[in-house]
Amino acid sequence: MQDPRITEPQSTRICHFCLQHVLSGQSSGPHHNTLGKIKEAVADKCIFCQAIYKGVGNMIEDVMPLYDWNVRPAGRSSEGLSTIAIVFRPHTHSGASKIPKGIRTFYMYPEKDLGDILSVSSATTSTDPYHSNGSQISNWLQTCNFTHAGCRKPVPGDFVPTRLLELQNNNHGFVKLVLRGEDYDQGPYCTLSHTWGPPPTTFLNTTNENLETHRKQGIEISSLPNNFRHAIDVARFIGMRYIWIDSLCIIQKDGGADFAFEGQLMHKVYRYSYCNIAAADSADSSGGLFRARDPLDIVPPRFQSNSSSIFGKQTWRVISEDLWDTELLGTSIYKRGWVFQERMLSPRLLHFARDQIFWDCGTISACETVPSNIPYPVDRIATTDRHWRGRLQHRLRDEQAPVVGANDDSIESFWQTAVFNYTSCNLTMQKDKTVAIWSIAKLVRDMTGEKYACGFWSRKLEEQLAWRVADVGQSTRLAELQWWNPSWSWSSVKATILAQDRVVPWRYHTVKDHQGQTI
């Protein structure tokens, strides 16, 4: 439903103190001088004070102020946007036993430069497209379909998975498991990324015992967990006839026989899908996609400056630097190793996060707060992922096209980035360490023609042995080593890994053969 607060004041979600000091035109100063004042501002939803309070913890009153702030022009972004940075740093107190955590950074952009911005009048109280206007999802899909030349569209003859769930049947309360070659031979279809939750899991899945029932009689939607039910709702909303859900489309409890085959096709399942639906805020299968919310929480704070040496005379919008990193990539699902490849390979993604829906494709990254395009540098991580996603989709259209990144980075750079991001995620079963990145590895293998094993490539294997742990203090050697994680491979360590570049002309290490001769 639409929020009744339909007027937008000159300044929203900025407390009186921050208006009078941080946004006054001064370049620096101390923040609130009492913890009580910060709490009052948090209750009033001041974007600055809310972020600061998260780092306060159990601070005591006698070490105020907790933060100092400074304001500085940040120049122009790559999109040509004028940007001002507001940085809050913990205040250093002599003799203080506790120091608040973290630097908090915000960027201010001229309202006129941001394109479409979510307004108070259009913000809704739910992320369920059927109980809000749902128009933003439709706008993203239509814009991508008709104006994004770099985003690939499904075409007849594309790969389709072995099994899919058919959504458009006569009985709306059921979905039916259908088989390629017998029930369908082309898509489009969408996919679901979600977290199963800790074992043992009890939600319905497909087994050899119920396979025929799922095909002939169908699956009652009410018997499915919220993640599946909500994903089906979204798929129907965007007009999809089919959806792929792992535990319903891959036979479970068969000793891994079906997964041994289907796992080899996983990269195609996501890469050839029309859109991936991600249950980003759900820690298990019951969490679901949809959330109730206060609409004001997602409207970018507004500040109208009458005259100032820093802000001039114009209207600004405030966006937190960690909007993408924390609200989306900081969620539990994107800490999972398996989901990393799903996010990288899918051509389009609808992420259902805690407070809002995020959009990702090969051309833009957006959210309800800034639906046109999240501006740089707030989207610095999204930019890297987006460029690789676009290059991989371009490769599907032209198999001879080289895979290069934003700055003509090579496939070597892509692999290094993938290893770093993947090993920053978690795996419930460490035996899946090399399996869960296989879809990415297979793409690289097919493009380079090299052999691959245990996280390494056949060309210049000796150089790759110089991999490093990003943070030694946070690394753990796995207790049991198997053929898939030998001691010389990064797969034998639970840590974020820096893969060695094989093609740079310089070295920080020495490589010797078995006779002790330098290679």
C-alpha cells in the first residue's frame, strides 16, 4: 500500500544537530556530545546518527563526542556526477578504554543528477510485488529488455535444464515438475538463489520415490517453504512460465547420483536463465523473500541548501557508502560459496533484501532507493561484478569474443577476482570447496583450453603455487586433506585467497625445480 505521507519537506531523515553542524557549510567538527542525543536522533531516523550508533556498542557517556566529522568535495564520478563526501571518524580520547568501531562515509549527490529517485509518495510498505505497486520490477525488466544492448535475451535453441517447474497450469495452487524433451524444449525460465539452512533440512524436495507424483499430479504450493512459494509468486508476476529450484529439479537422497550429472550443467542453468530471484535476507528455507518495512527507511535523505561554500544553492540526496556492500552483499546468502557463482553467472538478478529490492544486470546496478542506477563510488563492488557479468553474456553471443573487464582486464584477472571473492564466502561442507567454484572454472577452461584441477591451471602451474592468504590471522588449515584439497592448493585453507598472477613480468618469489634449479 502507498504511504500516506505524500509531501516531502526540504530536509528528510537528518536530525537538527546534523543540519546545523554537519551540513552547515563548515568543513569539520565534533558530532553529538551525549549518547542520549544520538539515541534521540536514531529514533527520528537520522541517516548519519543511525549509522554511527551501530558502531557505538556499549559506550559510556564520559567519552563524548564519539565521532568527529569532515566534509569535502569528492570531485566528479565516472558518470560525471558532482559528489561530496561526509566522513565520520572515531574521536580519539586520552585514557578512553573503549573506542567506537569503524569509519562511516556518506556521499551527497545533486538531486537533479540522479535521475529517478524514490519519493515518499511512491514508497510502499512491503517488498511483495502483489501488495505494493510492483511497477519498479516491471520497469527494470522492460528497460533491460528494450534498451540494454549488452544484456543478452533468451533465444530459441538456448540450453534449458533437465527439469523445470511449470507455473502456468490450470490449477493455480500447484506447480508441476516437467522434463526436457517430453514436456518442453525451450524457455525462458528463471532461477532461485536461496539458503537451505542448517542440516537436517525438512522441507519438501524431489526424490526417486515422489518423482512421478511431482510430474503427474504436481506439487501443492502450500506444502513448500516460504522461499519457494515467494519465488513462484515473483516468477508469475514477471510472466515466467518456468522456474528452476535446486532441491525440486535435482533428485535428492539418491546418493548424489543425479547431482553428479546435473552439477556439471550448473553453470549453464544460471547463465542461460532469464532472471535469477535471490532470497537475500533469508537465513533458511522458511525466511521467504517479502518483508514489511517503513517506507521512509528507503527514501534517500534530502537536503536543500540555500547558500553555502560547499553545498551551494541546490537540493542534495544522501546515500550511504555501504548501501550495496552492507544491505546486499552483507546478507547471509552472499556469504555462501555456492551462491557466488549463481550471482556472477546470472544475466539479471532481483535481490530481495531486508528493506528493499535490488536489481543487477550486465548494464546497471540499482535499487528502489536509486532505481535508475546506483552512482559511483557507492557501487564500486557492483561495478566490477557487473562488467564481468556483461562480458560473460557477450561471450554467449559471440564465442570468439575475448572475455575482458572494465579496463580490458584479461581472463586471468577475472579468475583472480573470482578466487578472492569466492574464498571470502563460507561453505557448510568444506569438501565442496572446489565443486562450488566449478561453474566459474569451467567457463575459464572452455575459453582458454587449459586443464584444471584443485584450483589451478595447467599453464605455468609453478607460478600459481605462490598464492597467498589475505589475512593470516583469519586463516585455518583444514584438518583432513583429500585428493581435492592437497596441501599445496589454496583449497586446503579456509581463508580469503590472493591468487598469483601468471602473466606479470615481475616476481616476488623464486621457483625452483626438483634439482634446485631456478625456473
